[in-house]
Amino acid sequence: MKINQMKVKFYVSLLILLGFFAQGCFGGVKVKYAPLKNSYPQVPWDKRTEEATKILSELLRIPTVRGNEMQAVKYIQGILTKEGIPSRLVIDPKNPSRPNLIAELEPNAPTGEKGIILANHLDTVEFDAKEWKVPPTSGKVEDGRIWGRGAIDMKGMAVMQLIAFLELKRSGLPRTRKYMFLSLADEESGSKLGGIFLTTMHKEIFKDYEYAINEGGAATRDIVIPGSTIFNIQYAEKGNLWFRLKAQGTSGHGSTPPVEYASLNLLNFYKEVRELESDITITEETEAFFYQLGTISNFPNSFFLKNARNPFIKPLLKGTIRSNRHLTAMTTNTKSITGLMTTEGDKGENVISGEAYGKLDVRLLPGVDPDEFTVKVKKIAEKFKIEATVTDNNPADLSPMDTRLFQTLAAVSVSKFEKSTVTPFLSPGKTDNSYLRRVGIKAYGIIPAVLKSEDLDTMHGKNENISIDNLTLGSKILFETLVEMNH
């Protein structure tokens, strides 16, 4: 036993020494923070907190489950009008009830710098009211929190952005660039009426803009590292491939099953495709994420995290990554089974259907070609006599980390908490940032509210809520970021 322990210590020490030796070639990427001016206008934040709480509560009372954005937009337009800020609606004529709202503050001390967009969406996902302890569309204010579907995702952030946008005008600061408040439709159902529609049919809207702040990341506490506050700023997104599947085979009796039949072929297809290119891969896009975690970790974890791409270190992180579904999603090509059904419906358990249908959601790491991956999936499908049809194909996308906005947003965020850090976040899911990047916008995503695990669980879940303190914090971070960018 002692000999084995000595061997383990020897090999661990050797790995660390090799890691130090290779660090020059494989060392991590550190986030840079912009220097802050810290010369902010005086803001009556107590009054702004009351204002933000009232606005969010009333927005949450407007049901916008995959639709009805018009009512929410009209409410926001009323606020903008009272402040003397013009706004307009841009709508797909085929869906007149689902508008996109645009309000702009023009520069009055222009320097030639391009503008900043505060982007959000007002539609939400469904809810089961029976699971909630308060009605999901009540906007109830209780226990220092505001309750309702969309409180976090993402009416809460829309209100933070609106307060920052209004305060920029109220402050009387000379504006050196344009600022846009942009509420998008249809994000929860694929963005066809919102992000996609605007960036394909109305590209002129974005002509004088360079940056956008949207959702995609969140600030967290006590989740990855106990006692830590981490601002995860999304700057990249994985690609996605969606498939509809159709399997055909011999129907029959469950007591005498054929060697091959539709449901079995579909299950075997799923099993094989889930193993396709499934190794953990720490890409350049996630290297900085792990490095930043290392800056707030103790040795030896700090060393391992800062050198996550080091070939001698990476194997030691695999167990930790595999045990966390979020880290796994950031470092692998995931394949989720999102549909499995037959044509027999509610017929007996002893009936083998002649057809089976399925859906597959694939999320690809940066550097993986969606078309090449599609060929591999279809080859497996052909093997099991399955027709695989692509219903959506989006490559991975990213914005640079070395921009003034990213570094300013990072610096303002960490200034609010000691021993906090910023991680550049690769989002496993798609947001409207993907479409904004297609028209040249450098888009970054973070809900600037410090959320715990139980808070994150309410997004798309039951009892969604946000604390009033977080509503104020997010408003401050966004406002101060705009002021810093306005210097």
C-alpha cells in the first residue's frame, strides 16, 4: 500500500512538473479589465429601485407565452413616451401581433464611435400554474422578490436595461455615441419574427452600431466554487443541428419480434450517434473560462484550471467535468433525444409499429463543421434504415474578448464584489446574439444579477423570481457600463 501511494505521489509530481514545463506552450488566457473612470452621475437609486420594481411587476402581469408581445411593448412605449424618447415598432407583416420595439438615443456630442444596443426579448415559455406557490402572472412582490414567469428570463433584464437607458437620458450626460433599447419578439420559439427577421430584412437598423448587451450568461454565487461570485459573460455560442427522424420496419406481434423493426432501429441509432465525437475537448473558446476559475481557486486546483488545455493536465479534469452537466455541455458535442414516438399511439403493449419517429438536438463545439457532422449522422441513420432530415443548422459563433465593451463590462461587474471574477462563457444554447453577430455586431450576454443554484432552477421552471436587490444591481452595472463607454 505504501509503495502504491509513493508511486501515485511520484506520478502526480511528475505531471505537475511537466505541466510547468509545458505551460509556456499551453498556458491559459487571462481576461483583461478596462481601467474605470468611476465618475458617475448622482443617481437616486432608492427611487429607481421602486420604479424598476413597479415596471417589472406590471410587465409580469402581461402574459407573453410565445406571443402577445404587443401588449408588453405598448406598456414600455408608454414609459418611453413620458420620458420624451421616440420609439417605433418593426413587425413581420404576416404576424402583426408580434412586434419588435426600437428606441434610440442619438449622440449629442459625437466622436464617431459606433453605438451600443441593449437587447432583450419579452416572450416567455409556458408554465404549470399548479406547481407555483404564487400565480405565474401575478407579478407579486413578496419577501424582497418579484415573482412571475419571465422574472429572470428575461423581463427582469429588460427592466434593468430600460432603467439604465432612461437614466442615461435623465443624467444629462453628453452622449458620444448612439444607444438603442431593443425588445425582440419570438426568441423562445426560434427568433424567426425577431432576431432573424430584423437581421435579414432590416439590416439597416444596425448600421451605426458596434456592440450589444443581451442575455446568454449570468452572474452566479456558490455554484462552481463555494464562496465565489462569478460573472459569466457569454461571448460565444455552440452551433446547433436539429434533425427529424423517420424509421420504417416490419410491424408485428410483441411476442415474436422481428430481428429489425422501426422502434429498435431508432433506439440503436440514438445509441450510436450519442457516441459520435463525444470526447471532452477544451477549445480555445473555453480555455479562458477555466483559466479565470483558476484565479479564484486554491492550489493545486488553481494550477490545473489555469492550464486546462495542457495535455498532461487535461486528463485530471475529465472526472470533474463529466460530473457537471453544464461543464460537460461546454466541452463536448452533445446529442439530446428530444422525441421518440410510433404511429400506434395508445394501442396495446404487444403491438410492434411499422413506423417510428424521433427528434435529435445536436450542439456542436466551435471548430466543428455542421455540414460535415450532418454527413456522419446521416451515415449512421442510413445504417439503421432511418430517414434523417435537417430542420435547423447554425454554426458556432463568437465575439472577440479584447474589445472595450467586454473589458469594461467585466471591470464594472467585478468592482461590485470582492474576490469575484469574470469568465468568458461559451453558451451551449442559442440566443439572439447569434443573429446580431451575423450583421457584424459584437454581442455579449449576461444577466447581471447574482444568482444561486435555486434561482437558476426557476428559469423555465416553477416559481421563477428575482430579488429586488438583484434588479437594482443589474441596473447599476448596466448604467455604469454605458457611462464608462460614453467617456
